[in-house]
Amino acid sequence: EGAVSDDQAGFAFLTEEAVGIRKVPIDPKKPVGEEYILRVGQNEVVGDLEGITILATGLDTGYIIASDQGRSQFIVLDRKTPHQYIGSF
């Protein structure tokens, strides 16, 4: 549904409505795995994931913010690996 690129980190983050938020490398030479930084059902995320963005607060710091339309809230994750769940609003 949604996608955002973190050029400094070399990854893109994709929202998949009923699955979760997937992290994939930007470099086409690197293999694309099944790395999900958040799955539907974790941290009260119910699904219908849509838009996603990055709020950078520095070169490698900040937040990943995604909409969880299933509960009319936004999910906030740490931009740094392992992309810890911070909360929702």
C-alpha cells in the first residue's frame, strides 16, 4: 500500500495492508528477503496498513511512522535497527 525510502540507511519500508511493514534493500544487487519490522497482530496493530513516512531527526536517527487504518491510529517505530516499536497515536 505504501512505501518510503531511507536513502542514508539503504533500505525501503513497505506497508502491506494485512501483513505488516517490510524492510527491503534499495541496492538491486542485494537479495530481497522477508524481513518484517512489524507484523499485524503485534503491538495492537490490527491491519489495513496504508501510508508510511520517515521523520528524520539526524543522519541515522528519527522515526518511521505508518498509518494503521484498522484502528485509526499511527504507528511509530525507531528509525534505527531493530526498529523498536515506540507507540501509537
